[in-house]
Amino acid sequence: LTRSLEDAESNIRSIAGALQDAAPTWARLRDDVTNGVIPNGMDITDDLLSALRTVIRARDEGMKPAAAFRQSEMFDGPSEIAKVIGRALFGEGMNRAVSRKAVAKLLTEYADEARKNLAGPRLLDDPLEASDIMRTSLKRTGRLDLADALERDLDDAAIDSIASSPDVEDAVVLEAQRLRAEPGGDQIMVDVPEIGPDGEEVMVSRSLDDVMEEADAEIAEAERVEACASGVPEQPALV
């Protein structure tokens, strides 16, 4: 972690910063495991560090992160959870790191949920595993593609296919609409990609309300253009 925080690569520093942000909650998770409050399997620190080391190795060897993870699989590693964590550090295609805030949110969400999984006998349900907790955390943080991949143990090509499928896109929109309708929904901030002054894509924090309103306006404009091009009049909005 110390090496990563001092790294010259901004993506590596951002990921390490997210680990630092999530560290207090993660420390409580590890304490609960040590004290027998929750099962040993809830501590996935080794998987998390394995994912980070693979990302650093990719940078050191001039490889794309996706290629580094595929190469690692040839030598019995990393674990399924480590692979999913590694992909969660990046956007679709693993070409660009997600924001520090997004990574910290995922890790904190996992630690909080894992601490609820108390050790001991259960009357009705089987004990949850780390993959169950991580799947829930991925869903809650908007990574439905990776949640599905973890559930079905899919390869990289299948994961990419899921990520770009209309069903996943529709589910993301529905979840955004649900959050927007809840009390305080207009205060929710999300990270979205935008083109910066130098032409490079950067992540910008904007309100969910603004993003959804902009998306609705773009959809309406696209429908108007399509109607003009096809000669079919626009349908009046339903009241």
C-alpha cells in the first residue's frame, strides 16, 4: 500500500488511496474475523492485495490489466474473487481505472455487509460465503456485470458480453430511477466520464438527478430526429 501511494502512475495511486479510505472499516472486519465474530472466509485481504499486485505488475511489464489477469490464470491464480475485484477497479474493457470514491465505496460496502454475517449455527440458511457478500456489494454499487460474472464463474469474453448487454443497461437505468425517487435522491452524486480540455476522458462527479435529466433530454432529441428522418410524426406524451 505504501509503495502504491507513492507510485508515479495516477491510476495506481487512486486505487491505493481507495484502500486507504476503506481501511478503518476493513480493519474492523479483520478484527471481527480474529475474534471469531464472523467466519474466517469473510477476510478477503489476500484476494484484494493479489488484485492490486496484478495491476502493478501489468504496469511494470507494459501490459494491459486485462491481459495480466488472463496470464495469471495460466499459473493457478488469482482467485475468482481477486479477478472480480481486479475488474471492479476499472471500467468496461479494463482500459481506464474507476474513481477512488467508487473503489472505496465497493470495499466499504463489502466490509460492512461481511460484518453482518455472524459466525455460528443458522436455523434456516446456509452460511454466506465471501462471494455471496461481494456479489451483493457489486450490485449495490452498480457493477451488475461483475455480480453476474461472479455468480456464474464466467470467463473474460462472457463478462464483457454481459457488461454491454441491453438487459444490464436497462437494469442500471431502473436502479438509477429507483434511487432518484427515494428521499434525498436529488443529492446523490455519481462519477461519469467526460472529455476534458486535453481531449482525454476524465471522471467527473455529478448529481444523479442532472445525469438522468440529461439522458432523458438526449433520448427525446433522438426520438425527434428519428421521427423527422422517417417522416413519422412524434407520438404525444402520455399524461
